Amino acid sequence: MTEHSEARVVAAIPDAIAAAGGLIAGGRLVAFPTETVYGLGADATNDEAVAAVFAAKNRPTFNPLIVHFADAEAAFRTVAADGRAERLAEAFWPGALTLVLPRQAKSTLSLLVSAGLDTVAVRVPSHPVAHALLEASGCPIAAPSANPSGRVSPTTAAHVAESLGGAVAMILDGGACPVGIESTVVDLSGDQPTLLRPGGVTAEDIEKVIGNLETAGSDGEAPKSPGMLERHYAPGLPLRLDATEAGPGEALLGLGPGAAGATLNLSPGGDLKEAAANLFAMMRRLDTPEHEAIAVMPVPERGLGRAINDRLRRAAATR
Ligand code: AMP
Ligand code: MG
């Protein structure tokens, strides 16, 4: 029970939900119940808060996160919904279905929620606590399952407190999750709707609404099909890793106090959470015809540095 008090497990009464909404809006992390599993929530428009989610989960890679909205209208203001998306939303939202759709150019979501993809996974949860938290925070909430990487998803507040208690500002206790397995993830970003992860809504029910669903090989954690990986953001310019200085025509992406000459610095103080928060946005800013290539200074292979290096290596190899 000690972990519980440390982690501030709070019964999800209206006052607690209002406080949790304020914490999320202020950039903190809150674990909360949804109908599928408990989520580890952060303001999806706040790069640093989203980076803190990856840090808390201790993931070696930046897997894209599901972004939760209070209603379909709010979701479809930030991703491009077509007729299929609208029919699925009509049939299954609020509920255990996540749709992967192209990000709209005007979207204010952190680039980190997409982990470098040009798509966003969006969902409207039906759990009353999740819904009330979305209303209280006033922002979309990025929330992966509230477990450390490689562990099973939590379906009670106690599960969260045991494994992630130290990383969150508050755990809202709304009892056991009624569905208890993750949401079904359907990729609608291409012509062929693809099942990326089986979950709370069955493939058969989805096919009744939009027809044939193809199945992508997936371990339920990472988009596996080559098509998915190809869409990972890679700069148009060549990327040179482990650089000590900029060569002719190169922009230098630095890290830490030693990177005084860098064009941009991921974190002048060398903070890996800040570096993760800046990674995708800074790569995009340097990827202009003004430069011939992007040289990236070494990133330490620890904590979030592992995920940053994973993405940098992929971006360098994609060309
Ligand atoms: P979790 O957040 O732990 O429930 O896992 C989220 C699932 O959604 C993972 O399987 C992710 O790979 C998948 N996912 C999230 N965003 C995207 C996206 N933009 N494209 C493809 N899959 C995604
Ligand atoms: Mg998970």
C-alpha cells in the first residue's frame, strides 16, 4: 500500500478529475481509467509532456501514441477524416476503436505523438472518467497504456501504482476497466483499411461498416509492416550521425553545453527529455534547401537517448 500513497491514487470524483485536468494542462502526467486499460496521459500538444510519457514508460523507441479526444468533431479537426473514418466513428465512438489517419497541416499536436510518422492514431474513449478528464483539461490527451515498456497493460489503479507510481503526478482510480484489453487499431491512411492491432472492437464488426480489413503483422506494440516504416519521417537531406562539427554546407544539430557552434541545439543543458521533445521539430527545421546535409552530434545511449538514437539511425538509413 506504500506505493499507493506515494503515487497519489485518488478516487475519480469530480473535484479530483478537475485537479487532474489542471495537472495535464500544466504539462504533468496523470494516469486515468479508460474502458480499455489505464492510460498514462499527457497534453498531446506539449512536446515536453509527451517526451515525459516516453521517459516514464522507459521505451527504447518512440512508438507513436494514441491521442484521445472528447468527441469526433475535435478529433477530426486535427486529422483528415474520410467517409470510412466518419462511418466508423459513427458506429463505434465513443469506444475501443483507434483510427490512424493523416495529420492535418494545421494540427497543433506534438510531432512526438506521431513518432515521426505523418499520421496520428486518434480515439474517443467512452469511459466517463476519461471523458470528464478530457473536458477538464481542455486539450487532447496522448495516452499509451500506463505500464513500463514490455509489461502487461494495467486494468486497475493498483497496477499503475505498482509499476509507474513514481512517474505520475496523480492516478485517478475509476475501478477496473470494463473492456480490459487495448483498443482495436485500424489504419485508414491508405486505400486499404488495415488492422494494426486487434482489440476491444472485433474485425468482423468493423468489416460490417467499411468492408474488407487487411491484417498487418504486429506484436501489438510497434507498426511492423514495411509500409508503416517507410512513412517514418526521414529528412530529405542526408543525415550524418556522431558528428563533432559541421562540414561544408552542413547544418549542425547539437546537444549539450559543448555544442556552442550548432545551428540548433536539442538541449543546451544536455537534458535528454528536452532533446526528445525537440527532436522531430528541429530535424524538420533544418531540412531546408539552405543546407546540403544535416550533421548530428552524438547522443548518449541511455534513457531517452536510446529512443533518440533509434530514430536518428532509422532516419539516416531510410535514404
Ligand atoms: P498503446 O499506446 O500502448 O495502447 O499502443 C498504441 C498502439 O497504437 C501501438 O500499437 C502503436 O504502434 C499504434 N499506433 C499509434 N499511433 C500510430 C500511428 N500513427 N500509426 C500506426 N500505429 C500507431
Ligand atoms: Mg501498450
